Amino acid sequence: MSASTHSSQKFWGVLTRKERWGLSWRGRLVVALLVLLVGWLALLNIHPFLAVTHRVDAHILVVEGWVPDCVIRAGIEEFKAGSYQRVFSTGGPVEWSGVYTSEDDTAAIWGAGRLRRGGIPRELVEVVPARVVTRDRTYSSAVALREWLRENHPSLHAVNIVTEDVHARRTRLLFQKALGNGVTVGIIAVPNPDYDAKRWWRYSEGVREVVGEVIAYLYARFFFVPSE
């Protein structure tokens, strides 16, 4: 055994000392620059990733009833510009009601009323209310739509959904989970007028929405287990 080996061991070989490589100041600087670059790219791309728009060939349009008026107006324009045969308004009990009592207490009926007042004929607007209040409201709305379609339109193969801004990717994911692989889900994200999407981090509203949706999407994508 060499002298160098003896000098790197203590307590009869129980402890050993080994040479290792570590970052120099130049290495630490490179790592810091890479972290900053990745962070900057994330700032620039996370909003477009969440606020995705991808239309499919569909004759049914779905509008989430809880969305603000600007999204409702965009849904009306989408319906009139496309070859849609019917528009569905979805949503569960409004937040201030606390419990489900009737269809009049749901976002679905509120959304339907705004669609009709915007010029869509009453007979073309379908109200599909959900009953769940406390959790997984988007998925519950999708399940309510699925049950309606199974009973009334089982041959449907595609829908487009209009929703607000960064909520779009999670909406498409959860509706796809609920409707299944037999129905192709398209999505249309309507920009939030309260902040500039290209510089969302400069606005408190933008930070709240983007950060909240990142967390919600990761949960829906990797941890959410659908329940009937």
C-alpha cells in the first residue's frame, strides 16, 4: 500500500478522504448565467404556453359561464363567425351562493343569459349546470357536459371551448379527461384586458393569474385523479 493511500485513510480505513472536483468562480458564474437565462425564457414563454388557442373542426361551441363579459363577447363573435350549430354554457354554483339550489344559481345559467343578450338565439343556447361547489369545478363542469352529450348527442366527436386567457390549457386538459378520447377538444383563449400578456410579470393581476394557473395546471397534469 502506497504512502498516499495511508495518508487518505483514518481509523483503520473506516474513514477515507477522496479528491473531488468543484466549481470555480468561473464555473459558478456560468451556472448563474444559465439559471438567469432559463428563468428569462420561462417568463417569456409560460404565458403563451398556458393561454393556448387551438381550434378544431367542430359544430359545438362551449363557453364557461363564469368568465368575464369580454370572454362572453369573444364567444359570441366566435359562434357567429364559425359554422357552429349550438353553444353550451357550463359552470357550477356561483361562489356567493355556497350550495346548489337550482339552475338559477349556477354560472351556466348566468353565462347563457349573457350569450342570449349578445344576440345568440335562445333555442341555440344550451344550459349545462354542474352541481359541485367546493373543488374541481372545471372538471365537474366537463363531467356535466359529458353526461348531457351521452344522453342527447352521443355521436358528437369534437367541441371548441372558449375560456379566459391562462386558464385555457388546464381547461382543455380537464375537459379532455372528462369527455374521453372519442371527443376532440379544441380551445380558444381570450386575452385578459387587465394586463399586457407580453409583460405579465409587471402587473399584480398578471402575476396572480399566471402563478396560480401554473400551480393548478401542474396539479391537474400530474396529481389530479378524476372522480365521478
